[in-house]
Amino acid sequence: MVLGGVGAAVATAAVAPVARATDTLARPDLGVTGRETDLGIGWRFVLANPDGVTDPEGRFADAANPAFDDSKWPVVDVPHDWSIELPPTEKGGTSSGSGFFRGGLGWYRKTFTLPPSLEGKRLSVEFDGVYSDAHVYFNGELLGNHPYAYTGFAFDLTGLVRTGGRPNVLAVRAVNPLPSSRWYAGSGIYRRVRLVVTEPVHVARHGTFVTTPDIAAGRGTVRVATDVVNDSAAAVTAEVRTTVTDPAGRVVANGSAAVAVPAGRTATAVTTQNVAAPRLWSTTAPRLYRVRTDIAVAGRVLDTTTADFGFRYTGFHPDHGFSLNGVPTKLRGVNLHASQGALGAVIDPAALEHQMRLMLAMGVNALRTAHNPPDPQLVTVCERLGIVMMVEAFDCWRTGKLEYDYHRDFDAWSGRDIAEMVHAAKNSPAVVLWSIGNEVPDASMAGGPEIAKALIAVVRGIDPTRPVVMGSDRYRGVPAPGSPQDLILKQLDGLGVNYNTAQSLDGLHAKYPDKFFFESESSSATSTRGVYQDPDLLNTGENHTPGKRATSSYDNNLASWTFSGEYSLKKDRDRKFCQGQFLWAGQDYLGEPTPYDVFPVKTSFFGAVDSAGLPKDAFHLFRSQWTTAPMVHLTPMDWTDHRAGEPVAVWVYSTVDTVELLLNGKSLGVKKFDRKTTVDGRPYLETSEPAGDDKKDPSGSYTSPNGGTGKLHLTWTVPFEPGTLTAIARAGGREVARDQLVTAGPPRAIKLSVDAPGGGVVAGAMTFVTASVVDAHGVVVPGTEPVLRFTVRGPGRIAGVDNGRQELAQSYQQPAIPAFKGQAVAVIAATGGRGPITVTASAPGLAPGTITLSGTNLGQRNGPGARAAGTAVVPAPSTADASYSGAPDTLPSAMLDGNPATGWSNFYVKQATATLPAVSRPRARDWVSLAWPSPQRFGAVTANFVVDGTLTLPAAVEVACRTPRGFEPVRNLRITWGTGANDPTTFAFDPVVTTEVRITMTARGFLRISALTAR
């Protein structure tokens, strides 16, 4: 990639402007075969300005001109995301919302030749998506622009095409002004591009609409509406022939219809055919049929297209919930943004399938495309895997949420964009809901009902077969009659609510008995894989210490608007009328790192799976409620990093009612879930005890309509001792599942694998390889964070690396990354060649790990990661550190600034939520430390403790210094306590020589230290 213009000096080693000539550039003939030709390889790209959307020096003013010299521009293949290739930074107008990645102005150019045989044909170029405001030029002519990043578009090239060896130049200008998205969106041509070649008489773009109107009655009627375009100079009568094939490829029905099409016009032909005993598409058996459409004039076939579809029928009943093919089915859904972790916004079908198979393993059967129309390849993946979809149009309407949001283009483009959304996915059996927006501010404004009316009309005008809904946070109370919320809801078929209490959901159902309701966003509990805090609290504060910014995985870190996963599951479970829920979120995504807003925390905490694709404990919570196969899971997932004798809260999630816990072979007891039944007769497992999770209920706990309270996990408190902790689930006295944790020894080696829960290896151009740091017995060492360096031999390359850690300063597009909780993931891209792909991960002092993948003819030479050549960013050791900092302005560094009014503290206040009170409970034990790059000799440490009504002196103190064996207590510790509110307390001891000293404090109140020195 080339960095040019403003901000060019910001280029770093993580992005090397290196390109290799490709065969496509050396021989630019396109090799058109068939109706569609992929235009993915062999583009030239320049990042004209990474920090703005202008070209102030005018260096690229003529970039659309075919004669412009782009020979020094690097080669890229598309889909391509230039933002993910840049290192994260606080500069250039970035924010935590964008993951601290830059946007800017970029240009793409592709030069190619076309054969003389295309004379007289109709040619067009189709884009599935460009971020954003794409201006497309062909041979120097502006074809048009398309502002919205998430819908496809096409331009006619006929009349501008050069054939017979003369070069054609396709140029695209794209911009990403910051801020333009509340989450990471990527930049550039991040979806597919193709050339479409047809005869003048042909099927229109999106010109096939397949419906099965009688399937609910058991009849296999297939209705195919085909839009036929006549771009010739004379009227024609076209014969439209449709052929239906079953999932095995056998012809099962035929139809035909004649249609007169005037010159320069489009006409629609409808064929109807019947399939005997059609096999239904469902989430458990996603059977796909295909319709082939041939357009013939005077007996000659001029165009052929295909469209996949399925026989299925859905119901969204206001009282009885969602049903698929007549079978009552809860929507067990997740929200997912469009980014793919280390790949950024680049759309790759193997990466999409890998992600969705992870979701399937959790029990997911539904996806909400938050908050924009999906790439067509995602729709294809979902219809093949059996995942129903709520396809969503916009995150805002006329009123934006950010300076450069879609509101700027809404009036001019929203009708066309929502029509494109529907057309692109209207044939998919996976799509069951159309959503006109998410949390749009206009929903509570006077103009909102008219906007909704217009959008609904466009959707229903194209597809009257599916319900129209929206997701909203404006219905947490019952709307007043005649209010904008009331008027909009009356127009919709149903409503998705975001973060409603059980009581508010019941209120809406009672007020609008003819509407169906579901949770379009549920829970939003935040967590970091392998991090645990205060299991006895239902909500916890956050650690703001640099390098330790993370949140608890005991389902107990909640922002003010959110709910625990358990509360959300119980609320949905108990309400038959609730169609289901979409968990926020299925996977951590780039940007929006609630509860933090500080560099380098750049990834969200909401996911059940981390950004690298490694499951968190939340994954297993939802799996225990959304699947039926025997399973059991131990929380925490770490039986290593504990003090001897420390009481550890062990939670067990299971689909089985009886679980025994053993430590080193000794039973710690058997515990059971109670078998309960909802008021409408559906069975479930739950303990019977106060959960304390709903202050709105008179009992203080969420209470089911059947009167029961309880938890969705079993609990033991286990004094830690090294060894093996085992959970055994039994049904009828027979073991049916087990989970096991083993205390790890010192790290010895790196182990590579490609296993994914429930998914295994997904065939395609991208493979996700997990690297685990293990001890001599193959046990993952959770506390180790060596920098892992990946290398590849054979027809492949490293497309990106990730470790799932939300606080990570480095770029993803490079070959090295520190392990986090003992693991990291490398995305390996095939480059399209024969022979094996050998991946090796190495780190100093560890035996390297190697794995061999099969080569494939898929892949690109200049796709993600092709331009990355850097080193991992390893944070420098802090001069001052702490186990826990309660607020952004009470960090360890404040002990060293010489200002008595500042200091470190573990004091925190966690805001109340809709169901939980505010929390501010003193922590029992914390430490602070001082460190130096070289050994220091001293015999005392002085700490100035601040004391007031909230802050106290420690009840006990331990002082330790770092040695080659770890931290060891100092000898002959003597403490002289300060007598005033900010007086120094001295900890004297026999002199030591060390690089770090640590003071561990136990206390009954919160602590604050304004100054910390060693002497």
C-alpha cells in the first residue's frame, strides 16, 4: 500500500509498501467466461490520505484518467480493507468506536482487456459493497456514485467498452470520514466485484423472485416471477423457461411462459410449477432447491440464470411465538457486525462459515445482521447451515448518531437502499424478517411514523411474504397513545425490543395483543476470556490499570442498560409469546469497547466468543440453555493462577441435571438442578434459590410466572490446590459428559490445531489455526504471554493474527502476537497453488509448533496480510503497577506524579441497572508495585495512604521483591504507620537488590495511595 498526501509520515513497519507483479497485471486480458467474471485480482491501490477525505495536494486529481501512471501503486486483490492494514492509533480522528483505526481517502484502479467477441453484448459492473461513497469511473467517465456502504450496486458499461486488445480502466474512489460508524466498519472495496456480460435481451439484475405460496397447505407450488429486459432496438416475444431441481440436482418440475417485451423496456413473466412431496428447508435440515431460468427468443437461448430457494413456512404468532414449518421454535439468535476480527471488514466465505459454525455449536439458529444489509455470501452460508435471518437496513434514519452517519444520504437514498436489501436476499429461505432500522432516534420524533410508513411500503411492495419489524430501545415503557412510538408500532408486523425488563415486555404484549414481540438485543453482559472477578457480586467494577483492562467472566459485568445472560435467558424462556432473542453479541467485534474508552482498548467485550474465535464462558452458558446434547462446563477455565488455599468459586453449566465435582479424584459432592416446567408446559433445568437479580420483583429475584426462582448454574466453593478439577454429568446414574481442568506447569512448547467447537476445519481460502502454549503434558498455560511468531511455507500466507485480548495496541496484519491466556490465532490464507501449506509458530525458550494444511486452488496472492511485515507491539513494563485500579483517573502512575491531590485507588462505583442496584464494595486484597529497568538496592518503601470516610488504611501488608524464582517476601518487615490523612507510612526491611517491589494489602475499606517511593 502507498501512503500519499497528508499523513504520509505516519507509515510504520507494520505496513510495508511492497507489491509483487501478478500475472493479471502482466497479461491484463480478463478471460471472460460465462455470464459473470470475478474482478477480484490485480487492482492497484493508493491510500491518498489516511487522516481525511480530501486530496489537498492534488496528487490524485487525475486518478480516474486511463492515462494516469499507477505503476508505483501496490497490487491488491479485492475484497480489500485498507483500515485493518494500518496500525491502531489515537491520531487522525480515530476513536474507541472505530477501534482506533484510521479511514481516509483511497483510490483503486484495475486495467484489463476484453475480446472482440463481446461486441454487441451488454456489459455491466456489479459491486456487493464499498465503504463508502463510492465514485466509479470507467475509461475516464464517471458512471455514478453510491454512498451507502452496505448495499450492492451496478453500472452499465455498454458503449464505453474497448475490445480487441485496447485497455479498459475501472477506477473507484472511496472514502471513510471519521466518525462514520459506531463500530469498526473498514474502508474500501471490502466485498466482491464482478463483470456481467449478457445479450441485449436478458434477465434483469435481481430479476428472479421465487415463492412457494401453498407450502403451508402441503402443496409444492413454485411461483417464479422473472423480469426480462429488452435493450435491443426492436420489440421481442421472449419465452421464459424455468426448471426446478431438488437438493440432489434432479429435475422435479418445469414451467414456461411467453412475454412481449417492447424495445428498451422490462416486462415480467410468471411461471407456476408443482413439485411433488417437496422436502422442507429447516434449521435442522436446510434443504435447498434451485430454479434455472432460460430466456429464449425465436428458439435461441439468450440468457440463463439460477437462484436457490427452499420450501418452508413461518409463523410469528402474538401469543404462541415463532414456528418454522408448523413446529414451535424459539429464535436462539445472535447479533453480529460485518467485520471478521483480524481480517477487518474483508468478506471471505470460509471465514464467514467458520464464524457461523461457532455460533451453531453454541445452539444458535438465528442471526440478526446488525445493523446493515449483509453480504450475499453470508446469506448463502446461513441458508446452507440452517440459520434463519433478520436482515436489517439502517442504524439511523433522518437523524444521525454521528457526524458522518447515513442521515446525510437518507432522504435521497433510503428508498433505493432498502429496496436493494430486499431484492438481494428475497429468494433465500433463511431470511424470515425484514428490519427497517435499529434504535433510530426518529422513532420517538414527530416525523418518525411517516418515515416508517415509506420504508415499510417499499419492502412490502417488493416482498409481501415476510413480516416487517425494527429493533428499538424506545419501547422500554408502554408508548402513550398517539405518540410516534405508538404510531410506528401499529404499522409494523412486530417489534424487536432492546434491553427491556421482563415487566416491560409483559406490558407491551398486553397493550398490543395483535403484534408479536422478541428481543432484538438481549443481555450485553461484558467479559474477557479467562478473567474472573467477584463471583458473589451480580455486578462488578472494571479494572482500569493499563495492561489489565478486562471484565469478569462470571456473567457479572453489566453496563447501566444491560442484563446478565442468565436473566435474559430466563426472561425469554418463560414467555411463550416472546418469539426469542438475539444475544448482543455472538462475537467480540472491533470498536465499541464498552465499558472502556481509552487507547489501546479497541475491541468489544460483548461477545460469547472473543475476536479471535475462542469461546468465553458465556458461550457455554448459552450452550447449556440452547442445546440438548449432554454437556458440562467448568468456570473458571483456569485451575492454575490461584494461591494455595484460596477459595475459588466454581460454576458449572450443564444440560444434565446431576453433576459431581472432584478435585484430584476426591468427590466434592453431587449437586442437582431441579426439573421445572413453564406455565405452558415446557421443561427446563434451574436451581431453586434466590438469585437476587431483579430489584423490580418483590422478592428481589427474577420470578418466573410459575412462581419459581433460581440460577442456571451449579456452584461450589473450592479451596485451591494444584491438580485436576473434574465435573462429571450423569443421567440415570451413567456418565454422559465431563469437563476437566488441570494445573499447568512451566511452559514448554507451542501446540497448533485447527479444531473449532462443532465445526472442525472449514474448507476454503482461509483457515483459523489456534496456537496454545502448553506445558510438558500438553496442558495450556493460562498465565503465559510469550510473543508467538508465525511463518508459512507453501502456497499460503498469514492473513492476520489475534489473541482475543481487547486491550491490544498492535496491528492484526502481521506475523507475530503475544499469547493471551496461553492462546492466539493465526488466519492462514491460501494463495492458490498445489502442495501443502506448513504453518509454524515459535517463541523464545519454547519448542515450536507445526501443522500442515492442504493446499487449494482457492485464494489470492495479494489479499489480506500480503502487505504486512512487522513485529508485535509488546507493552513496556510500567514504572508503577497495580492489581486493580477502580477508575480511569486513579491509575498507578498517579502515585509518581508528585501531586498529593492525585493517586492510585481501588475505589469504584458501578452504576445501577434496570434490575440491579449500584455497587461499590471494598476489595479484600490488592497490590501496588514499583519497577525499574535495572536492579535497584533499597531497604524501605514509603506509601502515603489517604484516609477519609470511605478510604482506610490496610489491615495487613505484605512486601515482596522479584527474584529469579518469582516474588519472595522481604525479610524483617517493620511498619511505621502514618498518623494523618495523607501521611507517609514506611515499610522497612533488610536491604534487597531487585527490579520490582510489590506491596500487597488486605483491607476492610477502599484504599488510596497518593505517593509511593523506594529508598
